[in-house]
Amino acid sequence: MEVILAEYLGFCYGVKRAIHLARTNAAPGPANTLGPIIHNPQMVSRLADEGVGTVNSLDEIPDNGTVIIRSHGVGPQIYEEAKRRNLNVVDATCPHVKKAQMAAHSLFEDGLQVVIIGEKCHPEVRSIMEWSGEGAYVIESEAEADELPKIGKLGVVAQTTFSGAKFQKIVSRLLLKSDDIHIIRTICTATDQRQKAAIDLARQVDMMLVIGGKNSANTTRLAQLCSKETITHHIETATELRDEWFTNIKKIGITAGASTPDWIIKEVYQKCRTWHHC
Amino acid sequence: MEVILAEYLGFCYGVKRAIHLARTNAAPGPANTLGPIIHNPQMVSRLADEGVGTVNSLDEIPDNGTVIIRSHGVGPQIYEEAKRRNLNVVDATCPHVKKAQMAAHSLFEDGLQVVIIGEKCHPEVRSIMEWSGEGAYVIESEAEADELPKIGKLGVVAQTTFSGAKFQKIVSRLLLKSDDIHIIRTICTATDQRQKAAIDLARQVDMMLVIGGKNSANTTRLAQLCSKETITHHIETATELRDEWFTNIKKIGITAGASTPDWIIKEVYQKCRTWHHC
Ligand code: F3S
Ligand code: F3S
């Protein structure tokens, strides 16, 4: 069976980097990430086996211990507290997220009213919020933009994983709210790249397999996009593959959500390669 | 006959101010505006009678003479040359235009690539261009925005009389050209106010008279908008009024383009008030 992997799939640059930093900085002492490093229980437990645990607050880390900041980033208070407590900080904040935090911070310092376009409860958005003096508005729809008051000087940043098309629509509503707007488009290309690569591949194959949590928003979106192009199945692991799917199929494409570890992708890949339809 | 004037009509704040400054600064010596003060020959010849002439270049003004900068404004070179020549400068640049010039200038000084949304050959746009180091792009359509290259840091200003709706559409295309955009919306409310006031009035009357040059873009636009609401006639002066228009008409509304002098409006108003339809 011919099986092709999407040009971009699975972990993005920022998540790969964070996992690498966590692994290489775990030894010798115990280390902990503040919050789970990604939304994938298998990955979290693998890291735990390697000595990288998870805590929910700095209080759980012993003095002089190591805290790993995950790719989503954190607000300035955490850095201050870690310094006060003399903790060893491994900062695995994704550089793209860092850029969004610093952009929001400098807009705030320049006296602009910051608006963050993103999901209110997303940890990355919370961190950007904390870098913009806690006075930022967070909006994720055109309707929410319309509800804002008139603003003198407005500064805009985005959650890195926000949809570019939606960002554009929301910003065009913000243009009615202020005559002086500084927009820093801090959207990272990973999500777009993954979606484009998935669509490209879906057009060339007889069947697409999209691997990732059934409750993962970005995986579900990949599956939606692929299903417009070809027969598509959304699976969490290789065990879900079913013999009848392979009838009349010659070419299979594979893509995976942003929190799907490599080894799960490889398993599906191998199983498809050697599939003997009978 | 009941005749109602639109709440806003004719000369805008900036033009009224420029004419006032020209008149009060003409005496004692001869004074000249650089370019015609407005696009209305009657007004220009009235001012000439009062001692305010028109020149096309500073060379035509004698040393120690007076130059009047009209509401559209001029670039920094003119101020420098006037200073060198020791001319007396009466700066009647509209404050809204000044704001656009200074906005473009400071964006340019901050190292941003300036984009001016406006008409390339409009004298105001030329002046803003000269304040932004001559390297600005001038665009007036979404298609022209799409043709721009990718830009690192982008600064946007607008011709003061540009349409707010069109500005919004063009800016939303510019969002695809740069990840760091500072937008200063230098549109003045005069045009909008005039249009809204004209529509409001058109809805209450049996006939609208729109006074202004047949080749004036803003007057033609007013006539278009009014004609959607009620019977509308576009005239240049009171002599064009025709008896048959007044059949069955009880209430007349009047508006006028931005370059229509008060006395022409008054003439039309008086003639309508005393019209006896027979
Ligand atoms: S974590 Fe990933 S999605 Fe982008 S912002 Fe960083 S590369
Ligand atoms: S000249 Fe008039 S149209 Fe506005 S920018 Fe000044 S008030």
C-alpha cells in the first residue's frame, strides 16, 4: 500500500522544542512542568517516566528545584515568584508566543489599550493577558468587537493559533472603534501550514487518515477539511483502523493534530504500509 | 413654500477657516494663495477683488510678500523655501489635513513604510506624500492594495475626504501585507456629516435641490444619495430653477457640495421661498 505523510503534521516547532528542552533539562534532579506540557496523556506519562513531572502551581516545587515553562508561556508574576524562590527556570515558551507576549507588553507600556484576539480561557491568551497589565480585552468574534467602546489608542495582538481569516474579519470591525490602531499580527504559521499540507495531500490520495484526539479542535478541523477532498477517517490510534476501509484504496494520506506524538503517527504509518486487504 | 437647509452643507470647517484667514490676512500688502483656494471660480475672483490673488509657485511672490497655504496643505519644502525667501506665511492648512501630514511624517520617522489611502493626484495627498519622505505608496482600491509587496512595518493614513467604508475594505486587504501595521484613520467627518444630513432631509421633503458644480465629485454623490429618497435636481446656480419642478411640491430641501459658496446657497433659498407656482 502506498502511504504518504503530509509535509507538516503532528507536533509544531514550539511543542517539539518544549519537549526537547524538558527532556534535556530534567537530569540530574527532578523537574516539573507548570501544567501538562501538551494535551496528550501518553506523552505526559512518558515524560514522567523520564523524570519530568507536572505541577499545577509553583508551591509544589521544592526550593532550588526546577520548573519548566511550557510552550504556552506564563505571565511575569511566575518569573518573579520563581526568582524569589530561587528556582531553576527552564523557559520552553514558544518563541512565537514570547513574541506575542512582548508585543502586548510593549503596546501596554506605550499607553495603548490592548485587545487580544483569541479564546478567553486558553492558557496562552491568559499569559499574554498577564503581560499586558491585566487590562486587556479578549475577543474572539466580530460581535464581541462590535460591543467594545470607542478607544483612543488601540493595540491589537492575536493568539498564535488563531485563524488568519477570522482575525482579518475581527480587525476590520475594530477599525470602527479607534482612529489610531497598532496591529501586531502574532499568528504563527504552523496551523495554516498543517491545514494546507493536509488539503494538498487529500487531493492526491484515495483515503486520508487524520490522527488525534476526538476532542481536539485542531484535529477535528483537519478531518473536516480533508473530508471535503476525499474519503477521510479520524482516528486516535492505529487500533481503530478497520479492514473494510481499505477496499479499492491504492494511496493513503496521513496527517495528525498538533498534540499527536510521533510514535502514534509511525504506528499508523507502518500498519497501513503492510496492510493486506483480504 | 417651505424650504429647509440641510444641517450641514456647503463649505466645511477647513475651507471656511482658510477663506477667513485669507481675507483677514490680505491687508495691507498683496497676498496670494498657492493654488486656487477652492474649486469655485466665483469665490476665487471675489477674493481677487479683495486683494487675495492666486499663484502657482512661490517664485511668483515678491520677497517679503505674503503666501497663503490653502486648506489642502503643502509639503515641508514649501515652508523651507518660504523661510529662505523671508516670505510671510499664512498657514490655512486645515487642522485635519495637518494631522494627517504629521501622522504620516511620524510613521515615516519611526521607520515604517507609509501607505496613503487616497487619490494619487489630489493636492492634499501630494502634501501628505511630501511629509512622508516621498517614499509612500498611494492606493485607492482593494486591487491596488493586493498588488503591494509584503512589508515589514507598515504605517497607514488616509486622505481626509476618503470614504470611511472604502477605507475599511482597503485596510482589511492590507492586513495580508504585513504583521505589524499602525493605522491612523485621518478621515474627517465633514463628508459623512454632509451626506447623512442630506439623506435625513431628503426623507422629509417633496423635492431636494443639490447645489454645486456638475463636475464636482462630492456634489454629484450628494445628488445620487438624495435621488434615492425623493425627487432631486442638481443645479449650479439659482438661474437653473424651472417652474414645472414646483408642481405639487410643498416642502423643499437644500444641500450643497463642499465648494459651493454661501451666497449661491442663499440665492437658491430665497428664490424657492418666494416661488409662486402658476
Ligand atoms: S507552540 Fe506551535 S503552534 Fe506555533 S506558536 Fe509555537 S509553533
Ligand atoms: S478641509 Fe474640510 S473636508 Fe475636512 S479635512 Fe478639513 S474640514
